[in-house]
Amino acid sequence: MSRIGRLPVEIPAGVEVNVTESNFITVKGSKGTLEQQLPKEMLISKEENQVVVNRPNDLKKMKSLHGLTRTLVANMIEGVTKGYEKKLEINGVGYRAQKQGKKLVLSLGYSHPVEMEDPEGLEAVVEGQNVIIVKGIDKARVGQYAAEIRFKRPPEPYKGKGIKYADEVIRRKETGK
């Protein structure tokens, strides 16, 4: 059995979970509502205050989907209770970020400012001029938007200039002098 897949997911107080026959799951909590279509092969059942995921057989594909499905359910429940956030740091002389309504305006050494619109359900908060925090309830969308921001100017290995995740370590290279 999958070590992660066989663990039941606890449903905290104030969270409502509905699972349909075709494994379409809806999770409602204090921060919002998430819906997702999970793999139809998995056997997902709600028992009292737990969600249990089982697999029909031991094929390689089913073993792969078992842990994934359980983790997706757990992430949805955690998202509607606590929410997720990713922290990005901007390094470089003259590089800065600012918020204008729902737009994130980045000055990254290009000839023009880079403007990004916050997607529905996500929010980018700027602390100071060089820290961006992306917040939301959907883990995948928070990570995707943070990756799109980072892609505008990824960190370079010589001076470390660019946008990096707060917990990211940049391997530095020596200049050939």
C-alpha cells in the first residue's frame, strides 16, 4: 500500500466536503470553495470526519494515482482552512515591485515596466520594494503565478540579480578575471 495514500485525511470543523459518484470533489471552508475532478478509478469515500482514498487494484498506474489523489484532497482541505502563500525576493540595483490596484508593476532593468494582472482568486502583496508574497487557496495556482512572476527575470549565477523564491539557493559562479 502507498504510505501516503492509505492515510485518511481529517476534515477540520467548519469544512464541508462533498464527493460525487464520478469523483468530483467540492470543499467549502472559511476562505472559499475549491472544486476538482479527481481520477475516476480511485475509490474516494467520506466517513464521519475523514476522507479515505482506496485503489481498486495494484497496477502501477493505480499505485501512482493513490498517493496523488490523497494529497490533492489534503491540499484542498488545507487551502480552504489556512490558504497558501509563496514568497519571492527581488535582488538587483534599481529592481523593484509596486502594486497599482490589481496590477503588479515590476521594474526589472528592462526599457519598460513589466505589468502583471492578479488572476482571479489570487493576490500578490508587496512588502517594501523587493518582497512579493503571492496568496491564495489553490496550491497549484499560487505556485504557477509565483513561477510566472519569477520567469520575468530569473536569478543569474554571477551577481545573483533577478527574482528568486525566498527559500531558493542560487549557485554562484566565479567571474573569469
